Amino acid sequence: MKQKIIMINGSPRMNGGTSAAFRILRQELLKEGAAVTEYRLNTMNFRGCQGCMGCKRREGCVLYDDLTEVLQSLKSADGLIIGSPIYMFAVSGQMSLFINRLYSLINRYYQPYAGKVRKLMTVYSMGSPSAGYAEAEEQRIQAAMKMLGFRETERIEVTGVMPGQTLEGLPEYLERSLIRKADRWVRDAIAE
Ligand SMILES: Cc1cc2nc3c(=O)[nH]c(=O)nc-3n(C[C@H](O)[C@H](O)[C@H](O)COP(=O)(O)O)c2cc1C
């Protein structure tokens, strides 16, 4: 059966490292027969979590905005790809707000309303030449996403992208590695 994959781009830039990686991944997932829907957070209108706990009294977020459709479609998704620049040692503000809103996908017992754990791929783009720089943040995201019902089974780091630097594509070795990882990731079903 066709895998349903949601991609969330947390970079405001169309021509940076996150978007370059997303273009390659999307193409590869489509080639593998997945149904892919991509959202660019920076073009969407949404608010951060209100901390009202409405989603723990009944399923779903009390806010109705551009994230409503995304949260709804995530319930039936097989996999999620989130991509973000590293700003000040952390994911972008847009991505941070998005992750907080995923809190509405779990019930008061911290179980996903959807009843299944979905696989997760993370993509990080950063100025640092070494990925180790962002490791603490990557681990934080991994732990938060695990609590939210997503198991990180692949992580991609695009390093050495200077602030404001535009990229047409990625170096060939990185592109090849992305394609390999995308193929493996999309075929990997998570058994519960
Ligand atoms: C406000 C701001 C803060 C940044 N902070 C960091 C940082 O803490 N560590 C780092 O490695 N790069 C940092 N960078 C560089 C970006 O992570 C890098 O340019 C990245 O490629 C941006 O992602 P994008 O190309 O997908 O837009 C920062 C850039 C900006 C604009």
C-alpha cells in the first residue's frame, strides 16, 4: 500500500540547505511510490500552543488555523519528515511552534490518539562545519518527538551552509547519501 508521508519545512528560505535536501528527498519518495504532502511553515498562519489542555479532555487542538489540516492528516500518516535550520543552537522558531502543537496528537496518558507510532526523519541545516555542534538540540528533538509518538529512524545533517548562502543543490556525495537514506527509510515500516 502507498505510504503516506508528510514533510514539514521549517526554513524560511527556499534556496537554503533544508529546502535543497527536501527537494531531493521528495523526488526520491515519489519515485518509491509514496504519497507526499509538503508544508512550508513560514508561509502559514498559526499560533503556538496555548497550554489549555483542551486536547487532553478530547481529541484535537482547540485552535483552528493553518495547522489544523496538518495535524489532522498526521493522524493517518505513516511517516513524518521535519526539516529545520539551526538558529542559536536550536531549531527555527517556526519549527519549535509546530512541535509544541503536536502535543495535541497524544492523550492524557501520553499515548498517540492515532494508536500507532509513526516513523520520523529529521533534517538539519547549519552553518557549523561539524554536525556535532547541533547534537544536544537534535537529541532534545528526538526525545520530544518520541513522547509525541514519532520514532526517529533517520537523521540528515547539511553542514557548512553559511547564513544567507544560497544553494542550487547539494554536493553530489551528499545527494547520493540522501537518496540511499530516503529509499531505506520509506521502505522501513515500523512494527508496533
Ligand atoms: C539567526 C541565525 C542564527 C544561526 N545560528 C546558528 C547556530 O547556532 N549554529 C550554526 O551552525 N549555524 C547557525 N546559523 C546558520 C544557519 O544554521 C545556516 O545558514 C543554515 O543553513 C540555515 O538553514 P537554511 O539554509 O535551510 O535556511 C544561524 C543563522 C541565522 C540566520
